[in-house]
Amino acid sequence: MARKMKMTHAEHVELAKKVCAAYITVRDAYVQVANKNGVTSREARQLVKLRKHFDSARSALDSAYHAVTSNEEFAQAGHVYYNTGPTQ
């Protein structure tokens, strides 16, 4: 079996846009559900679990991103998997 290629810096930057958008959607859904149903509701707790999974995936992707990103590329792009706006 052939070994798979690692993602490039450019591929990480593109994927990060999608991951961050999805994370923001989940985060906003949690806030809405928690405000209406309470933070201990089943729905809110499930959304917390989903956020934890997102955080784990973003951490793993961020580690892979740093492995293929030069200092110059990082200075330009920054922490691409954590660009989720001011209300993190």
C-alpha cells in the first residue's frame, strides 16, 4: 500500500477556513440552545461534546499545520485553525 502524502501549507489554509466556519456554527448553536433550554439540557450537553471533538480535531490539525509551515508562512497566515473571531 502506498503511503499517503501529508497536507501542504496551502491545503491546511484552505481546510482551516471550512473548519473554523463549522466551529463557529456549532459554537453559536450551543449559545442559542443553552440560552433557551439551559446549559444542563440534553441538547446543550451534546453540543458541548461536539465542541470538544472540534477542539481535539483542530489541535491535531494545528500540529500537522506547524509541521509543514515555515516561519515566513506562519508569520503571514498565523494560527489558521483558531481564527474564529473575537468571541472564542
